Amino acid sequence: MKNPVHPGAILREDVLGELGVSVSDAAESLGVSRVTLSRVINEHARISPNLALRLEAAGVSTARTWLAMQAACDLAEERAAGMPKVRKLGTVA
């Protein structure tokens, strides 16, 4: 996957936007601070396992789905940063 969408953008557009729920109301429902949720939906923070579980409990997909989306973003970011020199395990320098 080349440039996966940050799960925060999906949460912002496809969940909160579609439901017409404000960040403050969503944060209160999820039991997280508004700042925490705002950082995620503005793509400045990752979806944590804790937030993924809270979203699942709130009926917004599964925790596994949220974490899979986050992992795809994390991997794409690391690949874009470039790989350090690595040798196959068991080979001598």
C-alpha cells in the first residue's frame, strides 16, 4: 500500500462527520480528552490500542480494524524514511 489514509482522517470524515458529532461530544462519549481525540483526528497522533478498544465499545468498527489501519500508516512512514543497512540473520560481516 503506497499512501494509506491515516485512521484519524477516517474517524474525522467517515465517522464523526457522517454522524454530525463534534470532537468534544465524541471525546466525552469515548472517555478521552478533547485534546487527545483532536490530535488523532488531525493526524498528529496515532490510534492507540486503548482508543481502538474504546471505538470498538462505542460501536465504531473493531479495534483490530483501527489498529490495522494504524499499522499500515506506520509501515508506510517507516518505508518512506528509508531502511538502514541490514544483513540477513546468521550471516557474518
